[in-house]
Amino acid sequence: NVLDDLQSLSPKWAFLTIHTGPAAKVLSDGRNAHLIQEPPAWWLPKLLARWDMHRFTAHGPGFYVLLRAK
């Protein structure tokens, strides 16, 4: 799981940028390069299960979060 990997690489803090819309590029099989295109409401429970949130900023088709290890 990518979020588990990020958690192990971020023992104190994590600053993540999550784009919630389609990418400009496509994969060789024709799928959009952003395989997961979900709104913040889908992402936040997954992030909050691993970190405490210190800042959330909506930005364009995505958001930034500053997270601290639990």
C-alpha cells in the first residue's frame, strides 16, 4: 500500500499534494495516468488513519495536507 510506504518514510511529518482529477497523460494501455481520481472526502479518512492533520488546503483540482505522525 502506497500510504503505508509513505507513512514508514515519514516518521515525523509528511507534506502531501494530492491531485483529484485526471492527468494530462495516459498509460500505454489507454488508462489515465491518475488511476485514483477521488475527492478529498475519500482521501481524508485514509490519511487520518495514519497521521494527525495540521493543515488542509484545497488547491485547484486537488489539495495539500501537512500531516504529523500519530
